[in-house]
Amino acid sequence: MKAEIIKMTEDSIDKNSIQRAGELLKAGELVAFPTETVYGLGGNALNARASKKIYAAKGRPSDNPLIVHIADYEAIFDIVASIPKKAQLLAREFWPGPLTMILPKSAKVPLETTGGLGSVAVRFPSHKIARELIRAGGGYVAAPSANTSGRPSPTLASHVIEDLGEAIPMIIDGGQVGIGLESTIVDFTEEIPTVLRPGYISLEMLKSLLGEVILDRGLLKSNEPPKAPGMKYRHYAPKADLAIVEGDIPAVIAAINAYAARASMEGKQVGIIGTEETIGQYPTGIVKSIGSRKDEESIALHLYQVLREFDECRVSAIYSEAFYTPKMGQAIMNRLLKAAGHKVIKV
Ligand code: TXA
Ligand code: MG
């Protein structure tokens, strides 16, 4: 199967194509589409067979539950058994937007969609194309990131085409996504709201609204199993060995240059992930800028793209600076540390 690629922008939505995409979803087929976080691989969330197709297309383990996307707040009441006050508060503040909430599921949601769990992940995205598609597809769209399992999440339609271009009937190309990292996941099935996956909406933002919010212990220690089943897999793993070099910037630059020089003496090619401010200071290796430290959102936006680009180069090792930026640093470093298998060199 070769996917039909349909181009549109949020400002000029092609209603006819959205209608056709919606019909595909209603018929149990899969459609990839842009959201404000990353591209999603959509299927009808209330159709067990569509969910199974999603797992098959991604090569994803079936114990890893899917997020159900809605396009109107009221739609949530049909798929959850209850919704605590604090979850309502978060929804009012951050929906539509890059926030996913875990709530007890209603009988309407098949266990195939929730990976066998009694809870369901719900997200109301802000991206206009996503919202139009969800409405056209019947209102409930299960959508994991539109990458094959184990690859970085897609931030451009070309990434989706690379991974799924032969596996699904339609891909909506809405250009580059806005954020570049997956949504923040907050679990409301625990007594204290718990962040299962950090994202654009930070722990501080959640705390300022809800009071006590904790981070899943699996996020803090790499040997503790995380609660979100998907977080236990070594996602986003580049083909080359990736190590993060952490410390004061001048020391980091010196250390990376020493590693690169040694590797090049051994005849090996090295990749380096730096920023606009530092790339000029790495004389050896293939050097890529992830963005600017003055604009942390640019770092989040380009992380997966840079990792994918290095998969195309024949490098045997990648050294990356660390990016503990003030707001999104927790989310950026969560993904980067996983990509590196938690390999950190402190200098
Ligand atoms: O930004 C996003 O959330 C993107 C876009 C497409 O919306 N979607 C996304 O889906 O990142 P996915 O499938 O790649 O990640 C979903 C994560 C997984 O780690 C999964 O284990 C967790 O959410 N999850 C889903 N339902 C859950 C549940 N009921 N309890 C705990 N974790 C859950
Ligand atoms: Mg994913």
C-alpha cells in the first residue's frame, strides 16, 4: 500500500480531503496527521480492530496503550467513568493543548485501545487539522506518535513517510509541528496527580494550578519501572552510540573535541550535537545545531529531527551537549537520556 500524501496548512484546511480522511477512519483505516506536539497515527479509538491495526503498522507491543484524541471537551464524558475536580481544572486551563490525562475508562473504550488497562489516556489537541480530522472521523481518534516503534517521533511529514509510507493509506502533511516533543501525561488514577511523561506543560505549571503534583518514580531513577507502559521501552534510540556530555559549556566543548579527535585518529566518524552558540567550536566530526540556548523551544523542536538526520549519516558515535533549560529542560532531557540509554559523561 502506498500512502496518499495530502498537503494543507492550519490556515487553509482542505475540507474535502479531511472528509475523505474521516471516512477512512470511520471504515477502520489509519490516517497519519499533524498535531501541535508530533505527528500521530490515527485510528478509530472505539473500534478494537482499528487499534490492532495501529499496533501492527507501528510494530508496537500490544501492552502499550494508545491515547484517545477528542475535538470537543464534552466528548470526554462518554469515554471516562469519572473525572476528578483537579482534572477538570487542568482541562479548563490547558485544553486544547499538549496535555494528556489518564482517567478511569468507560465501557465504551475497548481494552485493545488501552492495552488491557482499566484507565484511558485522553488528549484534546489544539492543532486545527487534528481537530477537524477527529470530528470528521467520528470524534474519538486513537493516535500514538506516527513513527515505527523504536524510532524518534516524527516532527515532519517526511519522517512519517519514511516510517509508514508503505503501511497506511493516507498521510496528511501539515508541515513542521509546533512543539516537537510528545504531550505531558498526568495520571489522575493515583491519589496525588502524577506526571508520567514530562512535556511542554511543565511540573511547575501543573503545581501552580493543582498544588501537589509528583513525578512518576520511574522517571527519576532509570532502574525503576515507569507507570506509563510506553516509557519503559528504549524509544528514540539512534543507530550510533549516543553519549551526553554534561558540565560547564567550555569544559563540555573541550571534552567532546577530545573524543572526536581520538575517534578520527582511529578512522571513525563522529557526530556532535551542539547549539547555534557552540557549533563553530567543534572542528572535527559532523556537527549539527539543535537550536539556540536563547530559545529553548527551538531545542525541543529539533531534537528528534537531529537524531533522525544522524541515522542517515555513517557515524559510529554521537556526543551531545546536555540541555537542562529552564522550562522544557526536563522534557528535553527525558527524551535525550532515553535515546542515550542514560549514558552520561560528567566533566
Ligand atoms: O503528543 C502526544 O501525546 C502524541 C500525539 C500524536 O498526540 N501521542 C503520543 O502517543 O505520544 P504515544 O502512543 O507515542 O505515547 C503514549 C504514551 C505511552 O507511553 C503509553 O504507555 C502512555 O502514553 N499511556 C497511554 N495510555 C495510558 C494509560 N491508560 N496508563 C498509563 N500510560 C498510558
Ligand atoms: Mg511514541
